[in-house]
Amino acid sequence: MLRTCQVHLNLALGSYIAVNALHNGFIGLSYVENMNLLGKILQYNMQDEAPAQYQYISRILDTFVANGNRSPYQILHAAPEIAQNFTYFAIAIIVHHPGEFLLKSIPYTFSSLTYYFPAPQNPVPGLFYHPLTWLLSIHRVLYAGNVLFLPCALVWILLFCWRRTRSASLVQNMGLVVFITLYELFITTLGGYFDYDYTRFHTVFTPLIILTIWSLLFMSLLSVPLVVPFLGQCISRKSLNIRRVVEKAPDTEKGRDFTTTNQRT
């Protein structure tokens, strides 16, 4: 059954690629990844780091960047002479400067989690204006809570690596959720080049972000009634042990500090 589904899926994909090649002259599923490569280069302002054979593309892009235009679609529409080699141009820059590319991607890994793309217009005044405005404000606050994802993901990973908790089914399931979400986060960060792109891309795995954060928070709240008595027992046992040591100590040792202090004074 599974093999049959794979065969049908491959046939469907092959047919789509063939039709795309006949009608659009492109052999593949999508051309968007090439646009994303150019968009990332423009976002990180790395267009001037190309090899010598692509310097003419760098000069063309600099004219658009100087005017505040970093959209690859608009640039290619206005400068079709770079359409043939812009993909190789972007790949060459990334291959020759992978460290710089990754370092410039790190801040967007954090900021992309909380960037909020507002609605194009405010709710229309009417019967539901105030309830909708109230819900929108709550949504903004909850969305800002995505900043907790990476710390919560780190806690789940530590629990997954700890020997005492790694066998728990909850930890194993949440470990799978966290790794999938981190993969999606890194891929979309490396692929998107506008802030509103991140919001759109995150829509696919936002439920996993919410699950990662709030499951840990609820688990922490549920564990408070168990942790507090445990800490109380530890403190009482420690104080009891100290009392026993003091009671078993000889009288000379009990009063040694006091006697020494009196002699010094």
C-alpha cells in the first residue's frame, strides 16, 4: 500500500514538472528558492562580496539598494539582464562566506519569533468593535510570548538528555516536537528575507511553538505541589542532621568557640 502511494506521488510530481517545463520553460517544482537566495543576499547587504565574474551584478544591485529597494522581484523586473546568472551569483557569495551568512542569520532567529504583522486595517466600528479590539490586544500579548520558545526548547532538550527523565513518554514526545519546530525555525529564518515573511512562514508551525511553551509552563505549575514538600523534607532532614551532630559533640567542643571568644576579649 505504501509503495503504491509512493509510485502515485512520484507520477504526480513528475507530471507537474513536465507540464511546468512545457508551459513555463522551468524544470522543477518552484522557482521561489532562487528568489529567496537573492533576497537573503540583499537582506544581509552581502551583494558586494561576489566573485569577479559577477561584479556586474553587484554594481546593478547597489543602485537599487541605494534607493532603498531590496525586493528581488522588483529588481529582476527592472533589470532583466541579471535574470540568467543571479542564482549562481547568490550561491557563490554564500559558499565563499558561510560563516558571515550564518552569523547574520542568528539575530533573525530570535526576532522572527516575535515580529507581529498587524492587520491591514483596524476593526470597523460597530457592535463587535470593542470585543474584537480586546481580543486583538490579547493576541498581541500572547504572540509576544513566543520569545520564550528557545528557552523552553532548551529545557525540553535537557530533559530529553537527562537519564532520569529521558524515558518518560511526555519528554520523548515533546522532544520530537521541539526538534521539528527548531528545524522549521532555522529553515524559515534562512529562507525568508522580509519581516512579514517570517510571520507568514511561522503560521505552519506556530501551534508547535505554543505547545512547546505552554506545556512546559503547565507542567511546572503541576509539579509545584510535589516539589515544595520535597524541598521541605530536604531542609528538615538537613536541620535534623545538624542538630544530631551538635548533640553528639563533646561539651568542650560545644563551648570552645565561646571560651575562645572570651579569652580574646
